[in-house]
Amino acid sequence: MSILVLADHHDGQLAGTTAHVVAAAQEIAKAGGGDIDVLVAGEGVSAIAEAAAKLDGVSRVRVADNAVYAHQLAEPLGALLVELADGYSHVLSSASTTGKNVMPRLAALKDVSQLSDVIAVEGIDTFCRPIYAGNAIATVKSDDALKVMTVRSTAFDAVAANGGAGIESVDKAVDNTQSSFIKEELAQSDRPELGAAKVVISGGRGMGNGENFKLLDGIADKLGAAIGASRAAVDAGYAHNDMQVGQTGKIVAPDLYIAVGISGAIQHLAGMKDSKVIVAINQDEEAPIFQVADYGLVGDLFEILPELESKL
């Protein structure tokens, strides 16, 4: 049996996370999982399909180019996957908004379990995933004939783009009477997207209020960093929900993560502990964040932040 990878794409471009998911698929293939196909579903996606075809290890790119898939809504995309899934032993996607939206639907319609946030492949039917907000790793063996899973892209190195897979059309246009696309809006920012940023600076409840989050702007501008927030800061109204880092927000693994006024709750650590270098700034020297930090500064945030900005 073969493996199907659902491609992530945005604004006419293949998302980088797809190359990481293909890497996970390669691990399954090495264990006996067969060939790897990539499904590109959308409208006007020929350029995306060509990019997917270049990913190493991909045998075939299947393209469902139809207006019904234009916005990757869960209902039509789930129905498409249901029709295609019988030819596969594994269906993978990244643990992105699209993947988390579509894969549970596929699993339910096929009456199988879903494996979420897979971080390692132990065998063709055995996988590792974090539990207890990342404080423990569960090794799970699935007996389902179809394995449906989302993959934490930061856990796998991206494959190179030196391949030349064939591209074929999938002439399946499903009916969708359950949902319709209304609109989408992007937050206007010159900073990098939080999930893809090489440097992230995040603020927590220790920032005191939303106005004080502006103290992070100068440092972020000088470092070319994205700005994040802890769940506590979001819940307190200091920052927008799309800035949240953690188990219930975005999972990030930048080269540098600066945590400002963040105590280090388990659910927040689960979202950033894979960062290469972690710097914590907190006035409480007993804060749990210091247990995972490579470097720590204890002191008044409102003195440290301006001084740090002036020295960058």
C-alpha cells in the first residue's frame, strides 16, 4: 500500500511544511509503507503541483483542481480524501490549521482513529507523539487498516527539492452543500509569520498590560523577529489570539526564542521547548521557564527591555 500526503499551500505557493511531512512519509516508506503520493487540492494550483513534484521521495503528485476546493474547506476536502483513501495505508498532513480541520473528519468518515502531532516513526504502524503538554512521549501502535495522522513538521527535517515526480489530474468534484467560504483577512504586519520565524520574542502576564507589549516592538524590529504571547497574556486581553504560542496556540521552533515575563506553564513550554536557543527574562528567579532556558535574566522587565534594545 502507498502513502498519501496532503499538501499545504497558501497564496499560490507550496507551504514549506509539506517537505517536512514528506520526510515523515519517507520514514514510513523505509519501514515498508510503499510509494509516496502528494495530493494538491485547490483552484488554479498547477504551479503548486510542480513545486510538490520536485520534493525528493515523491512518486506521484495528484492534482484536484476545482473551485469546490478553492479554500480547502473541511467538508469538500474531507469528502475528496474519503474517495481517495481506499488506495492508501497512510494519509498524512501537517499539524496545521488545514490538517487539524480536515484529518479528524477523514478519520471519522472512515471509522478509524486519528494520530495527532506525530513526532517520530518507529515502524509502519508505530508512532511517537507528545502527551501531557509535551512532558511525556507516547509510543502508539495503530491496528487500523488506514492510518490517518497529522505530523508536527518541526520534528522532521525537510526533504530537498531535487525530484521529478509525475503529475496526474484527479477528476473528482464533490458536492458541498454544508459550508461556504465567506472571507479571510490577514493581520497586517511587516514581521515574519509566527510559525515560520527564525527568531520569536513572546510576552506573558508579566508584561502587565497590552500597552506594555509595545516594549517588544523595538527588539523584534532589530532582530527581524515575530512577536508571540503566552496563553495567560492572550486570556488577559494583552495580545491577539493569533499570537498565542503553546499547546493551544502555535507550535514554534525558531533558532532563538526570547520569553519575556512568561512563567513557563506546561502548555506554553510544549509550544516552544524545541527552540534551538531559549532566553528567559523574568523578575521571579523561581519561574519554571528558567528550567528550560539556555540563558536567563532575572530583573525588572521594564528596565531590561529598553537596555537590551539599546544594545542591539
